[in-house]
Amino acid sequence: MFRRVFIQRTFHMTFLMTMCVCAVVFAGTFQIAPVNPALQEGKAAMGENYGYIPEPVDWSHLEVQVGKADLPSRYDLRDSALVTPVKYQEDCGACWAFAACGVLESWSLIHGGETWDFSENHMKNTHGFSVGHCFGGNNSMATAYLARWNGPLSEADDPYNPDAVVPPLNDQPRKRLWAAPVYKATMADRSEIQSAIMQHGPVSSPMAYYDGYYSGSPAYTYHYAGTAATNHMITVVGWDDDIAVAGASGPGAWICKNSWSELWGDSGYFYISYYDSKAVKEATGFYDLTDPAVADRIYQYDDLGLTGMTGSPPSNVAYGANVFTAAANQTIIAVGTYAVANNMAYEIAVYDSGIAGDRFENPVTTVSGTCVNAGYYVIPLPVNVSVLNGQQFAVKVRYYTPGWAYPVPLEMPVPGYAAPTSVFGQSYLSEGGVSFEEISYSGEDYESTNVCIKAIAGIREITPPTPSVRIVGNPRAEIGTRVELKGAVENMTGTVTYAWFKDEVPLSGQAGQQYIISSAEESHAGSYVLQVTDESKGIYTSPPFILEVLPAGTLPLSAVSILGALALVASGVGTLRRRAGKRE
């Protein structure tokens, strides 16, 4: 017979009573960000909790990003068989692990055509935090578990057992995680999370579940308008604007996959009102999974991931760095870190040596970009950095978080929740990026604290995208008409310069991305080439673009219109926006 579990939240009273909402100022000018106010509640969630613990990091500073403008009124991944079977968490507060694995499994179906049943048991038992294996978790804990390459395992590797606490001897992960973005929604604006579900797949989200607010058969809807604590996590697989929910101020609901077996709800699913006061206001995706063979080793000090943030208010810029020692002859080709605010701009520098005095000198490679959403990301490097066994190397990151004054992600102790360790000489902080100080010098509150920067070695399949150049425009024009040719440049960052050629002869005075002929003549016909030079003096040449100039009246009006429209469409192609090391 179906059973549903709730657990008392007294287990984290210890650390709730020790945390302080206000920021802690440490020596110098750096400060620790305020702790999540949810940790201050300190009371049982009306006696019911199904496995959610508030994260110590407060995401309330994140605003809802603009989503797609043409979202459908209904979208349900079940319709395309892009969800895996509903599972049963039993008498164990492991809903967070089921929610995260549901996201991972659907992502694998959608983007890899692979059917996986990942192990919630391994996630709940080996998360590494100061919380019992059946006493709850959250998206940050799932991210830390996945980002450090602890999982996911398959269900066959470690079958679910609420009473089991010992992991299998052979616990090799089946996938690697490369992105875990954080999304936000409000009752009025749901487009960011909806767009994420359409583009990537389901998301994992907390909610406040209390029996009295659930409508069973035949509606299977839920609406809660109160202020009681969040206490459960679900996998959101879609939405329906037309579902009527009892007690809600309007129609519309999220389509949610639960972990209380197929005997509960609508074969394990239910529908949460858009106007619920707690549900689906914040969500995380676990995306961009790769085969474990693509990487050999991860260098890291932040096994427990993001538990705090630091900065030097009111500045939105600060620097963090980690020094590692190579465990083998390898190449470093990617860096993992957290964006603690939306639209975080990063500048990463990798060095083949440690710190010299108080400075890092002569980087081997650098890369910059923007993380549109807060979250965890792995960023490929443009140049491999070779290191020898026993050699020190360093990764430095400049973090710029618009509107947020605590840009550097930290793994730091949270009593009763996280108990990390650190060693002197691992992590460094800097306000200006020139002079760095070992993190423990920042004050006693920084004992056992590290910067959340990882270095990934030995990637064999993931390589940075190759820069490319091509010319777009109308290849046929009539005499006397205007011709616009535009250079489409992809996979280049920083400042670039342009040089146009016609029939292998440089076109003087043409140094922009566009080449415009105001009135075409027969002499303009020929083969055009565009050369683009990037910041590193690399030169990239487009394929030849053949322009025909025809007598007036040769092209029918309809053809001219069609070609002109195609030219306008093509002129927008090639725009590159770097999002955490990915092309979009």
C-alpha cells in the first residue's frame, strides 16, 4: 500500500540557532554575504517535512530573466515520452534526490536519446553534508554532489533502499555535469522557467506541501497561499495555462512529477497553481551531461560546493584564485566555478605556476564571458595548459556581478549543515586583481574556507569551438541597386579587425564588418573575401562570396524581394553570445 513520509525538521535546529542574518565583516574590506533568512526559521514546518532543507545561500537578489515571447499555453514533456517513470521515496526525506535525478534522466532522453535510471540512493548517502541520509537536502547539495564528480550512478549500481547508508565499492559516475543554472519565477512572470523547460528539460524546485491544500481526484491540483516553511521538492515537467485550481486567483498550473509513487495523484503527477505562494519560485536545472571518458581528473577544494559568498561592498568586482598541484602529467582545459548573480561576467586566467609573493604572473591562457543565469558552470579554455606531475598551477577568476556586491563563491562552514576543511595556501582573495592574500588572513570567520574554483584535466572530446568567418548578403544584384555584404563572425571574443578583398585585391578604406555598395555597377561583380584578425593576431578568412551584377530589370520583382528578405535574415545569423562557455 502506498505510504507517504514526512520528517521532523528538528535535525537542523542546531545550525539554525547559530546562524546570523546580518553580514559578517572580516579583517580588511571583504565581507561575507548575508545568510539565507530561511535558515532562521528554526521551527518545524507545521510538523511536516518531506526532505527539503533551505540552502545557506540566499538567491533573493536574483531577478526573473526575460524568457521566450512566444510560449505555448500548454507544454508537457509527458506528451513526447521525455520523462522517466515516477518513483517512490518511501519513509525517507530524499525528495530532493528524486527531483534532481528526474531532471538528469529527462535531460538524457531529450538531448542524448539515452534512457537512464539514476541512483537517488547514492546521492542521499554520499552527499557529504552534515545531514543524515534521510533528513533532507536541496538543489545546492545536489549540485555539489554532481559537480565534484561523485555521481550520478545508475540505479543498478546502487538500488534505492531508505535504510541503506553504505555506498557500493564500485561507485564510478555514469555522467559528468557541466551546467546547473538557477532560474526564478513570480506569479506574474513565469517565462524564464518555462523557457528553460522548453530549451533544456525539467527543473527541480522546492515547494510547501500541506495536505489540506491538495485537491485529489479528479483534479489533482494544489494551491497554497500561506507563509509556512518550504518542505518538499518536485520535478517540474511543463505547464498548462487553462487548468483551474481550487482556491487560486486565476487559472494555470505547473505540471509536476512527484516521488510518492504512481499510486498517488495523477499517476504520480499533480498540478500546482501559478499563484501558489511558495512553489516554483526558484528552480535549478542539471544539464549538459557528458560521458565520464571525456575527462581524467578534477582539481578542487570545494567538495561541498557553494555555501557562502564574499565581496568588498559596494564594489561589484572581486577576484578569487586557487593554487593546485598536478597529480600527473596532464593538460588543464576547463574551469568550473559558480555565478552568484545573473549576467555575471567572468575573466579566467590559468597559470603554469603557483603564486609568486602576492601575485600571479604570466598566464598561459585567458578566457572571458558571461553567465546569463546564476549557477554552476564548466567553462572550456581556448588553450590547453600542460602541467607535470608535482607541478603547481593556478586558476584566477575575476567576478563581476551587476547589482550584487558579493561576487566570489565560497565553500565555508555552516554549523549543522556543512563542515568543509581547507589547507593554508589553497585559496586567495583580491579586491583589485593584482595583490592577493591567502584567504585565512581575511579573518577567523574564514577558517576552513575555500574559493569555489575547479580545474578540469584531460578532456579529450570537448574542445573550444573553432572561430569562423563568412560573408552573408544577396549574391545577385541589378545595376543601380544597393548591395550590402556583412561579415558573420562566430566563436571570437574581444576586439577584432576587418579587411575586405575583391578578386584578391584589398579594398581601401573598408575596415568595418559591413561592405556597402550604394549603386551597383558591372565593375562591382566579382569574388569577395573578408579577413578577420582577433586579439591574439590570429587571422581567419571567409570562403569566397561571388557577387553577380545584372542589367536592370533582369530579376523579377518577386525574386528581388525574396532575395532581399533572405539577405536580411542572413544578416542576423552568426551572432555569438557566450553563455558559460557555450554557444547559443
